[in-house]
Amino acid sequence: MFGLILALGILIFGFFLETTKTPGFESSKKFAWMFIAIGVLTVIGKLVIMYQKGEL
């Protein structure tokens, strides 16, 4: 369950980087799609693993 929450946090952070206008995050904006992709793949993978174990 912790892995699922962590993956959702990474996904939300990716969306935050994509939409923010804060000057401090301007240099990190290029990593936004990487965080979004990692978050989506991790959430899907975790849900598949939980389904196979019968936890869903």
C-alpha cells in the first residue's frame, strides 16, 4: 500500500511541475513528463501485482 501511495505522490508531483509558474521550479520543468510516466507505470504495475495476489 505504501508503494501505491508513493507512486501517486510522484504522479501528483509530475503534474505539479507541469503546471507551476514558480521560478524556482523552472529548471526542473523538463523532468515533469518523466515523473508523470514513472508515476503512471508504477501505479499500473502495483495494481496488477495487487490483483494477482488477490488483494484487490
